[in-house]
Amino acid sequence: MVQLEEQCIILELESTGKDAVLREFAETVHNQYPFISSKVIQKILTEREQLGSTGVGNGVAIPHGKVPGLEKLLLCFGRSTPGIAFEAADNQPVHIFVMILSPPGMSEEYLHILARVSLMLKNNATKTNLLQATGKKNISTIFNNHEN
């Protein structure tokens, strides 16, 4: 199973808008994987958002996309205490973001992790724990040990 790595966790997003959130995630991934252009990641995420917002509602968004050159599935987590307008299904601000990036050839695994993350974030207790977690280690532990 794909693990959420601490270096891909943003405890408090600096962004205040949708495009800025996507850029912040893209830069975080680029910092960990310099061979992947942040501009390419941002373009892929933005194009996906144009198909329909990945803001699923209840304070959650799951931006995702397939990135050429990526060798494995990658998860990133970001949190916004004040919330960010993200054109979510319920028009409410988003507080929890989980970005999923996949190599183009891993469709089955990609869909599996997307379903797992969606199900996990429907659990109110899990969402509360993620919002109240005080450090990256706490968030990765909650996320990686969650059972559906």
C-alpha cells in the first residue's frame, strides 16, 4: 500500500486560493523529486480541475493526476485551518487536501488509492484527528495506519 511520507505533508498551507494550493503542492513534490517539474505537475492538476472540482465536500479535496516520468504513486497531504475556497461540491471551504499523483501506467492502483483515500476521509473521527494532529509524524501515522 502507498504510504504518506512526512516530507509530503504540509502542516499549514500558505495558499488562500485554488490555483495557489495546486502550485504549493506542485512545489512540494518538486522539492522532494527534482526531476519532476513543478510547472508540469501544476498543469496536470489544473487540467484535471477544469474537468470538475476535486473538492468532494465536507471540507475535503482530493486533487489528482497522472504524471509522466513518475515512477510510483505519490501522496501528499495539506491542511488549511481557515479553509480555502476550492469550488467544492457543497460550496464549503476545504480544510483537508490529499493529492494523489500516479505514473500513467498504474490505472488500477491509482483508482484503488483514490477510493481508499475517499473512504478514509468520509470518516468524521479520522478527519477530526487529521485536523487536530500537531505534527507531520502524527498525520502520517493516522493516515498510514487507517483501516477501511
